[in-house]
Amino acid sequence: MSNESVIVIGGGIAGLTSAALLAREGIAVTLLESHSQTGGCAGTFSRGRFIFDAGATQVAGLEVGGSHERIFRHLNIPLPKAHVLDPACVVDLDDGYEPIRIWHDPIKWEKERKKHFPDSDSFWNLIAHIHRSNWDFSKRDPILPVRDSWDFIQLIKAIRPANLGFGILSRLSIADLLMLCGSKNDLRLKRFLDLQLKLYSQENADRTAALYGATVLNIAQAPLGLWHLDGSMKKLSDKLEDSVKRSGGRIYLRHRVMHIERQLRGRSWKVDILRSPGKKPIYMHASDIICTLPPQCLPELLVKDINHNKAYIEYIKTLAKPKGALVFYGAIRRSCLPDECFGHIQFPLQDPGDLFISISDEGDGRAPEGFATVIASSFTDVSAWSNLTDEIYRQRKQIVLARILGAMEDRLQISSANWEHQELATPRSFAKWTGRPEGIVGGLGQTPSKFGPFGLASRTPIPGLWLCGDSIYPGEGTAGVTQSAVMASRQLLENRGKEFTMFL
């Protein structure tokens, strides 16, 4: 392999996007994925007649000007078929009041807010202003955090007066905004915000960065929106995979990267690869590496080089560990569901934790006619599932499955005998599926100290090593990791003297 080539580690949405962008620019790209398919946490699996989205069940950024739409337009490939979710989610606070419907139409959403949180206009108006400023800022492809003069110039080009004004809020949380707007005593509003923010940032309102939270709290409303893909989430990765191959890039599945090491006095990388069982390990060389794995993987990947990068590795080791996920995958006859059953439902649950439920649409390709897939997910501490004996693990898994089933059956008014299929995935399952350490999902919690200019940079202090994915600005979700892939790809190309400009 040429020393001018690039190796992308990880075939999730971030890896596929960066590989597709670089391949289109004529770069020799090889993408290495340890699993038998691409997609990562936005992957898909089948159980008989049913298709399940393994992790993500919603997509943002398909609207005109959105992250995915811009990428697909640039790559000259069609967007996957999808429809906007309306409502995007129905949130039941389990407090005896009517559930909150998060409408796509901003006017309907404003009326809904006023009905449920009548004295919170100043808070929502501030959130809307921050969101618009953030959205305009992100479309200009800023580089954050800044690590050299070129990064700084790109940031300055993206900034407008409104961004500077709201920049003073960069160290505040959503809870701080509640206090500033006189809504800190609205406990119902706080409970709603906690539920919603944990979906995106793994943190509650007290710990979610104000600038990040403002965007995710408005992402469901026009002109943006949350989308449901026809077929499965795999349709997104399939399109990107096709683009990589069409532009001459190579994708190798069942190729697990074990170690990376600088060679030839730092001018290239050696990548040690473990292939599928029965095949001999191999190695490849490249001048640059884009790593989309969780940053917690870097100490192990760089173990042969650890003395040369000790300070950076020690910094990586200080990063907080993300949560894991407990995910129920079920199938049921559609006639067993309530007459008014929305596609996405959220409600609090003490144990194992708040639930987010996604129910497939009739005819969307996930289940035969007359049936539906039901996915219910909750965050969990990965340490609670580590170092368990097989027997204790099985027992704990059955207890959690019974609690999730009980909560859903009560909420949806269905009988346990109605399930056509049921299974539970734990952090152990995700560790096997994605190769992520201990099965962590999502990125770094989007706290004020870890978001934007204060987060982990895509430009590492190690020449030729770039990062993207859900731990890099602007954070989690397929739209977020797509933007991080654009950022890392632009930096790499600039480092080679090439300019790359996305369509606005």
C-alpha cells in the first residue's frame, strides 16, 4: 500500500463518511471494520422475519442543508428514503398529566410547550436563539477545538456576531439557562429536559452544556427534523459504502486493528490487523490514519508507541467513561398495540432506567404486514456488567428483561403472551457487536468542560493521526459524527496542501 494512502479505522457512519469524502478527492483510502458489516452503532441485524436497528433508530440532518444532505449532495448519491417524524417523540412524565408531544411544526410545538410549561417562554425563546446561531455556525464548517493556525482561521471564518454573543454561555449548563430565565423552580419542565437531554448527551440538564443542549432541544422542529428511514438504519451506511467503492476506496470487513505504530522516522504508520478466524494476521502501511473508535481505545492501539506519546495517552486515560446500553428487541402483532401508538415514546423508569421506545411503521421494511418491531433502550453503567460470572450475568439479564417487559406491557397495555420475539442486549452484547471497550455507547458526555472548544480535538498531537466520531465535536448522533468526519477530512487534506469545500 502506498505511503500516501489513508487507513480509516471503523466502519460506522463517521468512518464511512470520511472514507467517502477522501476517496472522492482521489486519496487512496482503505477502511477497516472488525464486524461482518458496516454501520457500527447505526447497524442492523435480523431475527427471522424481523429486522432490528441495533442502536440508533432516528436520523437528523436529512433536510436540505442538513449534515447528511450536504454530504450526499457533495458525493452525488441519492439520500435514502425517509419521512420526517411528527411528533418526533411523545414524552410521558408519568405524573398523571397528558404526555408531551414534540411536534415538527414550530407553531404546534410552541402551543404544546405553553400548555405544559406555561411560564417558560423566556427559556424557550433563548434556546431558539442559541439554536439558530449554532445552526448557522455549523453550516460554515468550523474547526473545534482549535489546535493550529489553520484551525483558527477556519473558526474565524465561521463566526458571526451572534456566535460571539452566545459564546459567553459556553461554560454554562441548560440548568443555568433555566435559572437565568426564571424557570428553575418548574420541576416538571426540569424533568422533561432531563429525559430528553440524556438521549443525546448522556447527561441531565444540570450537566449538559447550554450550547449543545439548545441545539438538540430544537432539532425536531422545521426547518430541521428527525427522520425515520425506510427499510432500516443500514440504508444510510449502504449508500456511503457504495460511494467509497465507486470512488476507488477499499473496504475490508472482519479486519480488527490491533495496534498502530509510527514507522520510517514518523513518516508513515504500520497497522497490525487480525483477520477473521483461521486467517493469518497481516499489516498495512499508510501515511495517515483516521480513527473513529472511542478515544478510550487509543492507549491499547498505541501501546507499541506509548513512550513517544506518553502525555497524550495519559490525557486520554483521564477521559470519563461513557455509559453502556440495555436494549430490548421485540416483535409483536400490530393489532396488539394501542389504537393511538406513536413511533417514539419516552418515559421515566427507576430500574433499570428511563426508557426510550421505538416502534416500526407499517410497511417500512422492518416487519411483515400486520407486525411491528419494538425497541426499548436505557443507559446503564458498564461497570455493573463487567467481571460477572456467566451464571450471575444470565440471572441479571433475566431480571432486567423482566423489568423492561413489565414496564412496556403496562405502558402499552399488552400481554406478555403477545410477543412474537424478545431478547435483551447488554453492554457485553455491544462490546461483541462493535468492539467498543466494555460495550460503551455514545461519546463523551456533553458537559460544558467537554463540548466545543473544550472538547477532544480531531487533530491529535501525533502527526498523521486524526480522530472523528461521537467523542469529537459536535458530539453524538449520525448527524454529529458526520460533521466530525468532515472536519477531520478537511484537516487531513489541508495537511497535504489540498483545499476541500462542502456545498452550503
